[in-house]
Amino acid sequence: MTLVLGALDREVDALAAALGDPVEESALGRPVYRGRIDDHPVIVSRTGVGKSMSALFAQHLVDRYAPKRIVFTGVAGSLNRGYELGDVVVARDCVQHDMDVTAMGFELGRIPYTDYRFLPADPALLEIARAIRPPRGRAHVGRILTGDRFVTDAGLRDRLAAALDGDAVEMEGASVALVAAVNALPFLLIRTISDHSDGTALDFERLLDVSAANSLHYVRELLARL
């Protein structure tokens, strides 16, 4: 069974609507949808926004449903100047950009006293995702940065990109990747670029719909090739 998550309802509504034989359940006050996509068992739900909410909810669903893999999807802001609105970026790895204990000698993004810093995608899932082309926009493989801040400042955007060699930034991916790593579950993070992380060209509502279409396409193709 594949657990497919997004932060917002709009990021997972298309996936939930595509389920065959759907069953709606509830977990921690949120709807959880069980069903099948093209005969593959899937659980779809939203985690809520931010690192704490997404990690908490993801772990709860792992404990409750024991999925074989986790896919997280939705929108992200670009750090890479070559990315355009509507493009898809599949994370080769992800990191918490606001995990900053550098004052004590730890590398930026390192969780102190652990090996967790850059959290890699599952190699098999990443290999499949590399071959998928989105219904619109271009496809990229890059590093996604996660933190509890919606980045709208060009200066911060450029500092993040330089400090961690990041290509996109969002608010949940690395926290759910950490849940997957701790539970030894394959993980894949797929994001659609919704803005340039500088406060301009922000058409968030429209890009949520583009992201939803991209997410459904990628999940459907991914499941078909497993």
C-alpha cells in the first residue's frame, strides 16, 4: 500500500477523487481516503502545513496503516533560476534549511548528534520518477529545502540556494522524509513550482490546480511502473 500525502486539501483532492472503491475514514480529525488507483492500493490524506504537523500526522498514519512507501506531493517555491512556474521537481534529496545548530559546530541542516542531514529519495522510486514527464511544464530532479517559513524574499531565497545548493523550497517534505527514514520506508517527494520565492508572480490558487494534475499523473505513472 502506498501512502500519498500533501499539506493542503487542494493538493490531494484530485488524488482522492481518482480512487476506485473509496472508503473515507478519519484520523486525528482529518479525512483519510482508502482505495485503489488503477488497481493499486493507496491511502490519500493531507497532513496540514509545516514540519511539526506533517511529521506528526505522517507518523500516525504509518503506525495505523503500515504502508510500504510514502509519496509526498504539492507545491514549492523555486530557488533554481532555471525553473519556471508549473515545472515539476522530483527531489533527489531534501533537508531542513532551518535546522541551524551551526553555533555548536554542526552543519546547517544537520539534526544534532544524528546522521540525518540530506535525506535521499528511495533510489528505485527516483529512477522511475526520472522517466515520467508531466502533463504540462518541464521535469527536473533537484534538492528540495524544507522549513517553517513561506519564502517571499529574494535575498533569503538566494542565501538558501547558496548555503544548501537547493533548487526548491517548501514546508513539509524533509520532515516527512525523516519519518520515512526512521521507519525504514521508501520515500519520494514531488513538487510543482508555484512561485519564485521572491514575492512576485504568485498565482498560488491557479498553481494548486496545476500541481494537483501533476501529482495525480506522477502517482498514477509511478504505481504503474512499480
